[in-house]
Amino acid sequence: MDKINSLRGMPDFYSDALISWTPVENKLEEIFRAFSISEIRTPIMEYTDLFKRSVGDTSDIVNKEIYSFNDRNDQSISLRPEGTAGVIRSVIEKKLDQQQSKFWYMGPMFRYERPQKGRYRQFHQAGIEFLGYQEGQADFELIALVCSIVNGLDIKNAKLKINHLGDKDSKIKFARSLVKFLEPYKDQMDEKDLERLNKNPLRILDSKDKKIQEILKDAPSLSDFISDSANSLLSTIQKTFGDQCIIEIDNKLVRGLDYYTGLVFEACSSDLGAQDAFIGGGRYDNLANALGGKDMPAIGLAIGLERLISISSVSKLDEKKVVFISSTSNIAPLAFKIANQLRITNSKISLDMDLTDSSIKAKLRRANKTDASHAFIFGDEEMSNKRVIVKSLLEDTEQVSMSIDECIDFYKEI
Ligand code: AMP
């Protein structure tokens, strides 16, 4: 029969890869707790309309990348391409949109993109949402959090780019003047940029086309359309956190999702290669309203975990390992009891019970090929006199026969 493969861009993770995930996830949780942020878990599927109304009909994510299907009830459902929409949907539903909250989440996201290094169709994000907070203090707190992530996870060659998109009105005014400026250059644009110009002109600033970037050098600047207070927010952030992280004001940073207003930012590292952003975020004061809730100013960010993990030098899990080997001429129920007592005694050690039917000799040979430090052997003789042999697999020392109590004491100190 033909074998069935995984979907393109949706990798499996085995422990050799996951061993770098756990310390990073743990460190992130530690940072989130240090900022007194509560966890939220929302479903990975939502009604498609939620993403159309939040991420935006004009965004690439909703137009080309969303995984949608009709359920048995003929309703259009989508796998979440990002986490913010579900969180806002949830707080509106629970009537929490009139209070302040700070949430974090972690989980898989789905986008039908062209898979390449750093870009997958199922990938993982950790995200933060500060809900119910006006522009000001929450913006500083979130940038402080970005600095804590960059430093706490020991990210090298990181740069934080920040920009301010103004409010809804200034965004519209700037978009109009950008369209007017670009009118004479339309015939030099490819299909993608022409579509951006028609549907969401600010996204042109993101164009990868060198010719367009050259033209944009003389284009009106967003900073001319936003208020003095917005410009001063950017420079104060830069001054305040400049000693913790390299911060650059980038008036061309617009971010891919339609819902952003106010402060937007992106953290990049040159160690990542072409897909160099590992955190993206910004303010989205109009999102709750667009989703049927009350006015709720808010700011948030999303961290791409695959990318963060690939550049973090947070230490790998340093796990102690031992092997438990019991006789198979008779199955020894007591062996499982002793092994469990040991696990309770020191839960930091990983105890691998060899479950094969091979001989003790063969099991020991196998144990020697692992990175376990000790083998605990419970053969026929040990079964009858209720003792355990402890053998070092790292040093060439004599094995020792111990009573069960002695063995438990020894296990505490490994
Ligand atoms: P976004 O939700 O597009 O603002 O993305 C936030 C972060 O998620 C990015 O900076 C990336 O680190 C990560 N990310 C976005 N799309 C992908 C993808 N297809 N594969 C892997 N990581 C991604």
C-alpha cells in the first residue's frame, strides 16, 4: 500500500528537536509570569468571518493563506492564522471587554505559505495581549517585555524596529497621499504591488522590489502625518530602552495585518537569514469594535517560536538519565514498584525502564550506547534477595549490590 506523508510545511518534532523547545518555552513563561500576565487558551478553529473582520480582507493572510473549509453544518470555519483575533473574540463573548487584562498564549498557527527555512504552514507562536489600556504606559511595558525576551533568551544580533501608524484618520490621510505620489509610477509596478496600491496602499512600503524601494525614497513620510506626541513616543521608547536592545525608528515598517494603528514594532536578528523577524506586534485600538465589542484600546505582540528557538542560546535541557534493567526469565512486578519509588525519590532524573524481552546482557549493551549515567539491574538473584545492582556506565568501577533502601538513598544523590 502507498505510504501517507505529512502535509507540506507541517513538520513533526522528535525529542532531539524538542530538547531545545522546552527551555525556551519555560523561560518565556517565566518572563510572562514576572510581568504578571495570565495565560489564555482559545480554540485553534474559529468562524472564518472572525479573521476576515480582524486580520482583514485585504491582507495576504486572509486572501491567500487561510485554511478554510465548510463544516457539516455548512458554516465556513478556519484554522487560526494568528492568535489575537480569537483572544478578542473570547473577551467580548465573556464581557471582559470593559476591563483591563493582560494575557499570554502559546500554540500552533496555520498559514498556507510557500514553505522555506523559517516559514512553515503549521508554526508556533507565543503571544501577549494588553487589553483595555490606552496608548502610553502599556506601550512602554510591552517594549520592556520585548527587551526582557531578547536578553533573557540571549538573542544575538537583535534589532527592534519601531514605527507609529497614527490613528485611523492619519493612516487614511497618509494612504491617500502615498497613492497620489505613486500614481505616475504605476506602470513600473508588478501585479502584487498594484494590488497592494488598490487595496491597502501602506503595504507598498513593505515591497521587496528594489525599484519600488528606490521610488519610495522620495515618497511622503508617515512621520509627517502623525502627531508630535506619536513622534515623541517613538523617540522616548528609543531613549528609554536603547541600553537594553538596539532600537531603530523605521518609518517604512507597516506590518502585514490590517488591524494595527499607533505603535508597531518588529524584532529581527541577522542570525535568522532571509526570514529575519522573530517578534511582531503593535497597537490595535479598533479591533474589538470591528468584532462587535465595545471600544477597547489594546496592544500586543506575537513571537515566532521556531525562529526564536533557532537563535536562542538558552541552555539545552541538562537531564540526568539512568536505565532500569530487570530479568525477563520471569516478569518481575517488584521491579516496576522499585523503579517507581526511585522516580518519586528524585523526579528530576529520567529513568528509562527497558521494556524489551532481551537478556540482561543485551540490555546492558544497549544501555552502554545511551547517555545514561547508571544502570539499575534487577536480575533473578536480586529478585529473590530483594536487592538491586547499581552499575556506573560512565566510570570503570565495580558494580555495587544495594538493599532497596540503600538504593533509594543513592538515587537521591545522583
Ligand atoms: P505575524 O503574526 O505575521 O506578525 O508574525 C509574528 C511572528 O511569527 C513573525 O515575526 C515570525 O517570527 C512568526 N511567523 C509568522 N509566519 C510564520 C510562518 N509561516 N512560519 C514560521 N514563523 C512564522
